[in-house]
Amino acid sequence: MHLTQSLLLALPALAAAQNQKPLAEQASDWFAHLKNYVSNSVPTAASAAAAAAKDPVGASAASIAAKTVTPLTMANYEAFLTPDPNSLQSPQEYMIFVSGGNKTCGGHCTHLEKVWNETASFLAADPTAPNLGYINCDTQGVLCATWMAKPPTIWHIQRPVSKEDQSTPASTIFINYPNITTTTVGDVVSLHSGKKYETGILYEGYFHPLDGPLAQMGVNKIIGYIIFGFGLVPSWAFMVIISFVSRTIISRRNGPNPNVAAQTQQERERAGRGNAPMGGAPPANE
């Protein structure tokens, strides 16, 4: 279709020069236009094929990652993080990349997104690789609020397999903060293979998303929805509410104005004296 359009565009110029050049020269010019178009079009397709041949991992990393990485939501994260009771491996490992777009990551997760996809394609052939998950805080804001997760971070989770005859040990979570510009595939792979995830921050406390007191009571999700809801309120609305509440508290703490109270008492006394007879004693009580 592009070739036909180019030929149609070239015809007016050839027709204008028809009265100035012999027929042989006109045919030669026409073939020259055709040759230039073909020579300019073919290398474009060839260069695209050559680029894909030079970087096959980069070209297919996103599609492979989509098959090996589970996108986590509020509906499926508990099932994803439930260890297989029939597995002989305990604890079972999970590696989750917490990312986001312009809304929650400010556009700083682009490099790590590419590295994560390449890492997932690399670990797809490793039978000892952890289960891979992905959270996008732009679309899963409630889940990120429930976990108190911020992008970009890589979470390494170990969950022991539950046994019927004994209590299940607590899960461990290490949070790693990769460099947004210099992190490589080898750095992410070493979190698993070299156990470098232990250099991260150990997640403990009430907000532990799996074994924390709030999670065991089932209120961490409620808190997550509340925090997410507060995040939707514009900042100016908070300023108005805080200003109104602070003024109300200050006015109640200070109490009524003493000058106003004294003036009111004086007015009452004057009104009472006005009811007494002029120049005489007040009437006696009968």
C-alpha cells in the first residue's frame, strides 16, 4: 500500500517533466524513484528483525513474565501465599515485586519493571525459584495500604507448611529497596540464590500482613480500606477539617469570656433594682 501511494505521488512530477525530457529519460527517472523507495523500505524491516535477534530475552521477557508472575489483588493474595501442604519443601519461598506507575511511583519504576520481567524469564527455568508475584499500587491501592507497602520494593516471604500435629512457625518477610537506576538482573536473582534478601528490612509488628495481630484479628483489611479512603481525600479538605476542629477545641477549652459574664451580671442587678420603689425600702415579705 505504501508503494502504491509513493507511485501516485511521483506521477504528477513525472507528468510535469514529460514535455521537457525524452521518453527514455522519463522511464529512467521513474525506475530511479522506485529503486530509492525500495532501498529505503527494506532496511527498516531488516533492522527491526536484527534488533530482535540481538536481544531475544528483552523482546520476550514481558510475555514470559506474564505467564510466570501472578498479579496480586485483595481477592487472591491469601490463596497465592498459602503454602502447598503436599510439598516437601518448607518453608516455601515467595518473591513479590511492589511497583506502580506515575501515581504511586512517580515514573521511577520503569527500569525496575524491565529488570523484573527479565528476572522472571530467567527464573522460569529454575526449579528452585520462589513463587513470583507482582503488585501494582496504582491499581491495587487497598492491597498496598493493607500491607503498608510502598513501591518500588521487592518482598521476600518465607511461609512454613502447616502441620496438623504441631503449631506453625511464623512467616518471615524481608523488604528490599533496589536502586531505581543501577539494579541488574543479577542483583535480583542473587536475592534468591545468594540469600541477599536477608540484608533487607525484617518486617515485624502489628501491621505484619500475614501473622501480625491485626491480620490475625482480621482488621488489617479494614484499616487498609480506611487508609486508602483517606488517600482519596484532597489535602485542602484535611486543612479545612483540622482548622474547624482546632477552633472548636480552643473555644471550649477557654470557656466563656469573663468580661462578658461580669457585664451580664451587672445588667441583671440593675434590672432587679429597677423593680424596687423609689426612695423607700423594698416591700416586706408577707
